[in-house]
Amino acid sequence: MAFEGGKLIVQKALSNNFQVSHNLTMSNMMPSGYRFGATYVGSKMLSPQEAFPILIADMDPSGGLQAHIIHAPSSRTRCKMMAQIAESKWKSLQLTTDYKGEDFTASLTMGNPDFLGGTGMGILHYLQTVTPKLALGAELAYQAAPQIPGGHIGVLSAVGRYTGSDFTFSSTLANSGALHACYYQKCSQDLSVGAELEMNLRAGESRASVGYKVEIPRAGLNFKGSVNSDWEVTAVMEKKLLPIPFSLALSGMINHPKNSFMLGAGLIIG
């Protein structure tokens, strides 16, 4: 993600399971100030890369809190909760359950559910493997709120994904006229490129983006960039300053038609 202004992040591991962080941001375009974060990773190992439960939270001096809880009741199930508190009020709550079968995946997400008031959002997603490379499925999104004409709305989408040896193509088409397509290509060990297309067939609007990523682990360099059809060019570079545990981050974004330019610099310690 591109950022503007200055950013300082200090990360400290207190044990094998617990880590704290300090984040100081100074910006005219993004939320600024100090945030304290904490991360806890449990000892339930499902694989060398997966350990549960995971608790992530960060808080600002005014009491604003963002918290994530991820747990795996079984090897096939993942449960996630995301909560946000701001200005001493409960702002948002999101609950997600994922299930991975032998040849399919299913997911149910609820956003700000109020069963007594009959409001909230729900998303049901199902993806079925048809062939070793092709997967097809559907997604149903339903929202109920007093501000919506009729009190509720539902959107049904057809989804598909084709995976090759070094590329992936996925697409979503909804009955609302929204079309989303994404293509990812692994060009080499260091270079990856991708393209994304978002269209609203009913409104006659579209947006296309092309991006690339360069990763050179032996040099501690990570570079990402993109350009879209609105002529917005974005680039982010991260460089590890070995042997000290510091990382330097530089970010830039320019939009030629709007004559706007943003530049950001950050330092990550730990």
C-alpha cells in the first residue's frame, strides 16, 4: 500500500509467541498519530507456516481499537473475527468461517449482524474444483438496512478461476452488472506481473490496472509498482539495511491529469 508523509515502525519480539510494535505516522492525506500494536501467536501448529490462535490488535491514544482474532478449530476450518472501536463507540464487527473440503471451499461472512433489529450483511461463497486447473463457484451477498430501498438487497455472482503452471486467471460476474477479472503471471524468480479489470456494465464505467513486483531476497530489495486507466502511477520500495535490523521504505504516487503528487518515507526497526 502506498503512503504519504513519514512513518516510523518499531517492532519488538518479547517471546516466541508475543510481539509488540510502535507505529508513528505523520501525514496530511492519511490518519496520523501514534498507535501501539500487539500480536500473539499460539502454539497449535497445523503446519510449519501455520500456528493458532492468532490475536492482532492496535490502539491509538484516544482509545480507538482494531482487533483481529484467527483460530482453527480443526485442520479444515478457519474462524476469523474483526472488530473496530472508535470514539468510544462500537463501529464494526465482522465474523468469517472458512471450510476447506477435499475438492471445494466454502465461506460465510457476516458484517455488523443485528439479529434483533434485522440489519447487517452476509456473504456466502462456494468454490468447487472441476478439473485440476479449473474451479467454478458462486457468491451470494445480502444486506438489510433501513437506508436501502425496500429494506434489503441481494447480489448473486458467478466466479471462476483457472490456474496454470505459472499463472492464474480469475473472474467474477454479478447480476448487478459488475464484472471483475484478474490475471497474475510469474515471469521469473524475481519478477511477477498482474492485470486487473473492473467494470460496471449497467453504468458503462470501467477501470483497468497493471502492476508488477520485483523481489530480490539476496539483495534485501522489494519493489512494487502499478499504473491504472486513470493515469495514476504508484510505486513502493522496501530495502533491508543489513546487517542491522532496519528496513527503509519509500513510496510515491503521481496522477498527471489531476496534477497531484505524494511522497512518503518510512523506517521499520525490528
